[in-house]
Amino acid sequence: MNKPLNTPSNSLTVQSKDTHFQTQFKETFEGFFKQPQTMKELSVLTGIDRANICRYCRIMRKSGTIAVFKKAYCSITKHLANQYTTNPELFPNSLQGKLF
């Protein structure tokens, strides 16, 4: 009735959450870079949960690496939504710099 002192081998192969986060974050960034699209469209395309994409967009928005390309109707939900892009060439011209 002695319990083994060794840990099971499968407990050491658990994938880290940080690796999962980095992979999904990179896929999200690249998806928006290839083509401006809504969060829902990217979610369906990549299989990443839309709530996670929303979280990644918030991080990118704070760092200034994502911008709203335009407002358009989503091809999936048929509702008016923002299309995002991470491609700096597609960022809209900012009027903020011209104010002063």
C-alpha cells in the first residue's frame, strides 16, 4: 500500500499557457496584417475564440500596432463592425498630429 514517489511522466508534458498565448497572439497579428477584417471573421478563419482575439486587440491597441481600417458590414454577422489592420501601410492618416 505504498504510494510511488515519482511523478507521472504525462504531468511533465503539459503545454504552458504562455506558449499558447504567444502562438494565438502571433496568428491574430498575422491575420489582421494579411487582410483587414473584423474580429469575428478572423475568429472563424483561425479558430481562435473571439474573446481571446478581443483581448489581443486591446494589447495591440495599447502598444499602437493595430488600427481601425474602416467600418463595414461583417460578412458573418451582417452587422456594422470595425475592420482592423496591423499593416502600418493601411493605417489611416491621423489628424492628431495636425492639430498643433
